Amino acid sequence: MSPSWSKCISLPPLPSFSLRPSAPSYIVCTDFDGTVTTADSDARMLLELGVGPEQRQLLNKAVANGAITLKHAYQIMMSEISLRHSYEDALSIAARTLKFDPGFRSFWYWCLQSGTPLVVISSGLKDVIKAALENHLGPEASQIQVVANDVHWHTYRAGEPHIQYDFKFRHPESSEGLVKQRILDQLRSTSASLSGKSKPRCIFIGDGVSDFTAARSADLLFVKEGTGTNDLKTHCDRLRIPHRVFGNFHHILNAVGACVEGRTSLDDILYEDSLKETAVVDGWSLVS
């Protein structure tokens, strides 16, 4: 079979979104922190911003155990950052320190070339994500749809800590601040409404506590393995949510492509013995 993936080392000009099919059969959605980016660079960024690994681990554990809400955990971290850094400095630090999964560029480019919508859904800040994406991928990164929280600016009052900014949550009435299951449902409904056809299936890629609701809603779930405790895998194992564990985006490119192109089923991907890593030959990712 001839190569079915697009060139992934030297990138030619990107196609316009208008070339995408009006009724995609699949939408690919991914978490950002620790999924698109590497876990060690996330930790390095937060440490430079003033949030140490021990504090982050305690907050994650408290959220997983139900002691505090995800929204509260993010507010605690953002308060620490806001007291130490201007917003512009925080954006600069994030763009400089965050490192990307080694297979993400190839995966992203295949999505563009194949007409498969790729959406980043994150409980973090939209500006931070866009700055990091542009720093890694260049100006073409603006073609990636980002659904995340925005910034709320505080008015300083005498006698109060000078917190400059905080999260403007997308779903402020919820305990998560941004409910990823709702975003998946909205993406399905919007696509079906615009096309007049059936709702597309959603493939979701994640790793942490902010992905719990998406795990229940996704038609196909990939869980990225990390170096320590994997909160999303623990959650899925406990609730018996079907999923596949993977190391980097190279490992799932073939599986996602085969699924989108109708060459395999969701069950085949979920229950086959192993995921075949994408082979890269002379700059082309190949599928057999």
C-alpha cells in the first residue's frame, strides 16, 4: 500500500480549514497539560512559576479523593502564580519551558491533511496554551481549536493580597470550572446541526483528573502513561471504563487513522494486543 499519511518532518503550506469535510465521522479531542506537553516540562514550568511538585501532587490527590474541587485546586495554584509573576511573564515562562510530546507534530499535521478536526480541551488558560502551541508549531498553530478557561482580572483592594489575575471559568457553576464532557457533547451536536447528518464519534486523549468526565463520554479513550501515578488510568480501572494506554502520539497515529478511515473498529483498537507505532521513513509516516 502506498503511504497514506502526510509528510511530517518538513512541513509544506497548510490547507485551509474550508477543505475539511462538513460532516466528519470523528472528532479528535485532547487534553493539553501532560498529554500534548510532557509531564516533566509541566512540572518544570510550575516550579519556575512558584508551584512545587509536592504542592501539585497534594492538590491532585485531594481532587481525586474528593476533598477539594478541581476548580478550587486551580484557584490555589493560580493565586500562587499571580502573587509572583505578571501575566506577561507567566505566558513567557510557559512558552519557553513547556516541551511537546515527540509525536504531536506528526499527529497534528495528519489531522489537518485528512480533514479530521483536532480540538484541544483544557482546564488551563487559553492564552497559555495558544502561546505554547505557537512557540512549538509556529503561526500555523492558530488553526488548532482551543477550548479552555480565560482570564479574570482582579481589582486591588487595600489590605488584600495583590492577586492580579485568576481563572474566568468556562463553566463557573460546576466543581470542575470546565466540564470536558459538556464540550464533547457540544462538539457532537454542533457538527450534526451544521451538517444535517448524524453526530460524529469523539476520540479523547488525556492523562489526569480533569479528564474524568470526558472519559465517560468518549467513544474511544486513550490514556497517556506517565512516570508516576496516573490518575486517569486509576479512575478508568476503578470504574471499568474501556481505554488504551499509550506512550506518545506516534503510538496512536496508526490506530486513530485506521479508525477514522474505517479500516478497523473501536473494539479492535481497544482490545488488540498492542498499538503499532507509526513508522517514519524519509519523512513520511507509513501505514501498512
